[in-house]
Amino acid sequence: MNRKLIERLIIFIIGLPLVLAIVFIQNHNHLALHILICLVCGISANEAYNIFSTKAKLIHRAFIIASSVFVPLIAAIYEVIPTFLINIYLPGNNNEVITYAFIIATLFILFSEVILAKSFEESLSRISFSVFIVLYSGYFLTFVSRMTSMSRFGHNVSTYAIAIFLLMVFLCDSFAWFFGMLFGKNNRGFIKASPNKSLAGFAGGFLGTLTAGFIGYFFVPYLFIGHPVKIIMLAVCIAFSAIVGDLVESIFKRSAKIKDSGNIIPGRGGLLDCIDSITLAAPVYYFLLTLFYGPLILL
């Protein structure tokens, strides 16, 4: 328990402030954050490849990693390039272009199977796993990229929108661990995907996300406008998504019979082990934020 506590404190003292510092660097429409997202997508795709390759032969590793990075890279180009070049026009809506990038990556995966496959007994699994890696490790995180263009009433709210989202996910994870450690001894084991998870931990996760939500509600009122029931609904959905994201990655690892997705982060395992909640929660947060508080997107 002491080791886990130390790991959590290290993340709280070093990891979270470091990521938030990058989020608060607004130069060239969050260029530093876009670079980080592309880097994270590449590492995550490599770890996902390691997991899924235990169950099936996949298309070439470098091609899948490049395809996963291609999607957030296109998102970065559309968000960042106009800040360097005056009067430049990039055709299409940013959000549409990101989706097109994912479609193009999928098409190239299909083309590669048609052209390069020597036999087709494993084509179904090869294509399915490869496309899913691009979706899971690349496309989902572009919903954070999309947040970098958010504005309301003349205020650039992108920084606070992203910061509150990350705080929601972090407090969900931290409160879940803390409540589970204190009160979860006798209510564990009902989720087979992760037997150590407890009802108390899940309750703590929802409480942590609500706490972060109300921090945003009170300190960024020009973003989270309206009745507080909206921030409650948003927080509940983010907590649910973050918890499911954590459990889904546990299923991946159990199916592959591995403990961690990697060893890039001492004491925590792989990068996927750290961003699994963010991966699934980001699309939900983006959708509900624009639904409850939109329009927020600069086209």
C-alpha cells in the first residue's frame, strides 16, 4: 500500500502538473499539446500492437503506428498551420478532416491487405485488430485535439476545457483508488475484468469527477454556464466513461495474459495503462460539452 501511495503522490506532484503545464502553453494554438498527443498516440499504438499481436498476426507494426499517428497529425496541421501563415485557407471543417484522416488510414490498411497478403486465413483478424488500434490509439485522442479550438463570448476557453477534462479523469482515478483502499475490502470482485475493483472505489470515482466538475463550474463560469444539473450530468458521464475505459484495457490485458501494457512508466506500467480512461472519456466529454454548452468550436 505504501508503494502505491508513493506512486500516486509522484503522479500528483510531478505527472499531473507537467501535463497541465503543457496544456497551458497556448502558443500557436497549443502546438506543444499537439506534439504530445502525436507522441502519445505513437507509443500507445505500439503497446496496443504488442497486446493484440499475442492473439493474431497483424499488419506490419511500423505501418500501424504510422497510421495511428497520421490521424492526430492531420488534426494538428489544421489547428496549428494557420497560426504560422497569415491568410492561409485550409479547405474543409477541422472535425470533418480528422474523420477523413481516419477513413484514409482505414482504407490504406485495407489496400495493404489486398496487395501484400500472401494468404487470407487470418485476414479478418488482421484487418479488424489493425483498424481498431488506429481507432483506439489514434482517433479517440483527437477529441482532445479538437478542444484546442474552443471559444465562447470572445474568451479562448480551450485551455480550461482541456484542463478540467484531465482533472475530471485524474480525480476519478485517484478517488476511486483511495476509496477502494479505505472502504472496498468487502465489496470487491463483482467485476471479473478487474476483481480488485470495488463498489466503494467506483463511488469514489464518481465523487472525484463531480469535484473536478464543480471546480470548473465555479472557476470557469463563462464555459460551464447554466444550471448546475448540466455539470452533474457531464461529470457522471465522464466518470462512467473513464471507469469503463480502465476496465476495457484490463480486458485487453487479461485476454493477452499480460500484467501491464508496457514498462515506460516506473510503477505504472505502459502508457496505455495511464491513458486508458482518457481514451474513452475524451469523445464523451467533447460531445457533451458541445451539447450542453455549445456552440464552442471555431470553424
